[in-house]
Amino acid sequence: MTSPRNTFLRALIAPLSGGALLLAGPLGAVEIPASTASSRTLGAPLTAPPPVPTAAPAAGSTATPSTAAVTNTKQIVLELRKRTISLLDNGKVVGSWPVAVGDPATPTPTGAFRVRNKIVNPQYQSTKSGKNHPTIGPQGPLGDRWIGFHTTEKDQFGIHGTPTAWEWTVKGREAVSHGCVRMLTPHVRLLFDQVDVGTPVIVKP
């Protein structure tokens, strides 16, 4: 497997100012949406979500091997109509949280998947300029956790954190992203710590 520094993915979150995209940080690989428009800064409230970027692990990050064996009985279940994501263990719900999902024009894919990668502190990289967004961590475009679960020829889809400026999209259970699943920071950290690469991810309509 390639090192995190050379692992580039594409994420599907809302656009940043200047159409920036994202990279990944310590623990896995992230995908990012290509931004098409907001001139607002991360700290300012957004009236519309940002576009889809590209991600790669930040310097010094450690990617979780995509071939890791799963030895537990856990499963992530995402219900798009309810805008809810749950963690099950042996069929019992051990946690359930609100999410923001893909816009009808760029929907979150449905079906049976598995966790492909995990990244701590993903970093956003512009697909247009190739420049990395300087902010990583909880206030970065992808928050401080990324759980990738699906990839296509063009894009990658994942569950990731949400900076304060976009928390309203999660609290309101909005359908506004470019296909990725947004969670609040405390929630995505809990989920991240309890799943492994290979954990099943079921996305229901």
C-alpha cells in the first residue's frame, strides 16, 4: 500500500471559498469536494454548502491499512430519509446521531459498502490550484476525522466532521453535500474510534 503522503482521494463535502479541496491527516485517507463558489471564510456563517474537493494525508499522518482485518461484529447503518447514522454491535444500536447528506443533485450513494480508510485531521486541497487549505483539525473543511466508505472513477465518499460554520447543516439534517456524510465533531470522533477498516457500512434510502 502506498504511504499516506502519496494517497490522494477525492472528497465530497460542501465547497470552500475559492473552490478549495481537502487532504488527509493522521489515520487514513480523505476525500474532498471541489469548491465552486463561496467567498466566505470558514469562521463565517454560510448560506450555502461548499463544493467537492480532493484529499491526501497531511505530512506526518498515519494511514490505516486498507487491508486490515475486521474482528468485531460492528456495522454502520446510514438512513438517508431519516438523516441518521447508527453504530450497531451484534445487531444492537450502541449509538445514533444526526447527519447532513448529499444534495438530490449529488446524492449519497446507497448500498452495502465497507470502511476503506480512516484519517485524522484531513487537509483540504484545491482541485483547481492544487494548493492545500491551511486549516486542519476541527475547523478544517472536513473536520478532524474522515471515514471513507466508497470510491468511484471520479470521486470518493466518506463520513467526516464538520467545522462550526457548517454545523447548522447537520443539526438541521440537511441534504446539501456533494455526497459525503457530515457529522458533528463529538459524534464523528465517537464513531471513528469504534470502527475499523473493513467494518460494513449500509446506506439505506
